[in-house]
Amino acid sequence: MAAEFQHTLGKAAGFSGTSLHTGEKVTLKLQPAPIDHGIKFKRKDLQEEPTIDTKIDNLKTVERATTIGEGSVRVHTVEHVLAALSAMGVDNAIVEMDANEPPIGDGSASAYVELIKRAGVVAQEASRRFFDAREPMHVESKAGSLLVLLPDDKFRISCTQAGPENRFTQFLSTEVTPAVFEREIAPARTFVYYEDVQPLIDKNLIKGGSLENAIVVRGESVLSKEPLRFLDEFVRHKMLDIIGDLALLGCRVRGHIVAVKPGHSTNAELVRAIAREQARSMAVAIKQPTLRGEGGLDTDELMQILPHRYPFLMVDRIISFEGDNKITGVKSVTINEPFFQGHFPGHPVMPGVLQVEAMAQVACILLFRLSKTSGRLGYFMSADQVKFRKPVLPGDTLFIHAELTKARGNRLARANCHCVVNDSVVSEGELMFAFLDK
Ligand SMILES: [Zn+2]
């Protein structure tokens, strides 16, 4: 399969409208973002303008719409803008809003597609990340929703929608490309069943709701300001919601989704299942770096130097030495690391201090190499300028670089260290060591 590039927006673009649940005016602005940024929401109306990452771990509720959040900050009804960004090929963007919900528009994703076309979509110099379905997966709910993901070299959806008593049963199957999305899916509007929304109208929970931004189905009749845009508009909107909810995965899916009576909660279940499968397959498919440069050390050799043992050995092997003052080690971080159990349950992140420990262990090996001639050993004394730039997750391969920058008065040594995952620096620090006689 040909490599595809990541894309962002060519420039910023925005529009204003009404939010569905509060009925207030909201302005939404799409901003370009760098490689590997993903889609983030920014609440411009709150102090310090907090951002919320589009990821399944941030999913809060799936009642009628998809809500994500971090801490106490929420953004509601994110699925239509996410569907438009994802399907139109935008990987990296910031969605700025001055409220907790995007403008509902006409209940479809057309306004967002127009906005994205106005901003333009531009390629970035990094390859897109995909989840390739390798074997069938499925999720289902007690209420009769069923989602199946099958291997396919394209992104396709085959969807069956059915209302109460199987009224308005509709089926559509298509590959999802930007052109298909814009023409066939984005214009499909939100629809609601009268019996579902009547209690909400009574409780005044959908202040911005009207026949201008949703189709209301009452019995056999369809109420809307504008006639149906497609005879099967409902199934098309279901596909729109699937695409939007799937964006919570944080990467693209290559596969065929077969959906029967889908809804936000089953969509989210499928994303969770894919995310679990992704973590599992990354943990077994870790790159095995080979020794290079002036040769390295395997695990046995480095354990003859370092006294550290499992679970505190933070380097698997040394892959290169460069001259007398540079070294590179590697550690495969798997979900089986004991620290992931408590750091944190359901949200595994490698502790930053353990990355510093990895830097110290790798630098120590370099000092040992020098001490062979000097007869002394280096002891870790202090760390300065330590920064943690990106989280290290299960499945990552940590490349640990150390460079000896100073050996002052033959008593102290300083090493500049940094850890790299997927070609970006995840942590760095300046480590000081004291030389002591053996
Ligand atoms: Zn929707």
C-alpha cells in the first residue's frame, strides 16, 4: 500500500451559529496544527483556554451525542465536526470554540465541510498512521446494535438503520472518500424520534433544537423544515456519526465496517476494541533494533556492567557507541512493565523519572567504558534541565541517547541525555556524575 502523508488545514477558518443544547451563539474556528498533533478542541471561553485531545480515553458520555473531556472541561456533540475533519482528510487541527459545543448548523456536517474547503487541506512531511484490520472484530449491545470490522484495503461502511418497530429501515454501502463524504454523507441531517425528544423539550434540555437543525420522526411521518435530502437520509446520518465517533481512535482505519442499528455507545465500544487490539499488536511487533556503529552490547553484556535487574533495568541493549563520548541504548516498553499497573490504571504512561533512570543507566555504561582505563566508576549525582515532552506509551521503543559533555577536574562528568520515540524527543536532561575510585 502506498504511504500516505498526514494533512492539516492550509489556513484558519471559522463560522458562528447556535449550539444545540444551550441555544446560545457559538463561534468555531479551525486552525492548522503540526505533524502528529491530532485533533484537539480548545475552549477559548475558559481561563487559560484548556485543550481536550480527541481520543477514546477522553470519552465522557454517549447520550444522544458524543461528549469528550479532560478534568472538569467538556465539549459536547463533537461527532459531526470530527466526521468532517476525518473524512475530508485532516489529521492535525485545533478546533477552537467559545462555548462547550460546536454550532449545530442544519444538523448535518455540510457547514464543516464548507469550512474545511475554505481553509484548504495541505500535506505534511510525515506518514499517516493507520489501523489495519487484520482479522474480524465485533461489538454488540443488548439493544440490538451490532458493529463488525472486517479486513479491507479501503475504508468502507455498510450500514443498516432501523427505527422503532423497524420503521424507516434503510441500507447503504459505500467506500468513504472525501468526495463520497461531501456529496453522499455530509448533507444528511440529524433525525430524532418524537417520543425520544418530547421529554427533553419538556425539560428544556435542547434549547437550540428546532425543525431547522433536525428531522423529527413522528409515527410514520417525517417533520422537517426542508424536505428530505435523500430518500435514505437517516442511514446516511448514521454513517456520518460512525465516521465522527471513529475519529476518537486518533488514527485512520483501513477496513470494512458493517453496522446494524449503530449508535454512539456501540460506535465507542468498537473504538475501544480497536484501541485495545492496536495496543496488543504494537506490543508484539516491536522493532528489534540491530547493533550498529562500533558495535553495542546485548542484555547479558550490559548486565555484567550494570548492577540493575528486572524490574529496574531500564535498558535492553546498547546499539551504538560513537567515539569516546556518545552512546545510544534502546528499551522496548511493553504493556507488561510492572509500573503500568499503577501508572495509571486504564491510562498507562511510563513515569518520567524512569526515563531519567534509563538515561543514567545508559550514561553509566559510557563512564564504565572510560573507567576501564582510569580505574574509576561514575555515580549518578544530580539531574538538571529535565523536561518531559511527550508521553511514552505501551508499544513504544525508547531510544536513549547520552553524550558526555564535560569531565571537570577528573572528578565530575556531565552528560546531555535525551530519549526518542518515533523520531521525536520525549524527554531530556543534563545528568551529573561523580567519579569515585573502585
Ligand atoms: Zn449525528
